[in-house]
Amino acid sequence: MAKNKYKEKHMAMPIEKHDTAAWANIERKKPESGVTEPSEFQVRNAKDYVDANQK
């Protein structure tokens, strides 16, 4: 019986695109921890989005 190798072949392919993710617009990176910081513009956009979508 032949094994199905489909899963093994396609495990390396990314499932989603990260181009439009919240962390895609990186302004700077903290040197020790490697944590990224978005620009002030992106932070304001995120706050406006949250405020507009609250109940």
C-alpha cells in the first residue's frame, strides 16, 4: 500500500499571508528582547478600530 505524502510535501507552505498583519509595519525593534514596536500612526489606527467596534 502506498503512503500518502501530500501532507509532508505541503507542510512547509505558509497558510496565511502576514503582509497585512498588525505587526507588519515595524518602526523599530528593541535590541535585547527583539520585540517590535509599530509606528505611532499604526497605534492610533488600532485604537480607532477598537473604539469604533466596542459595544
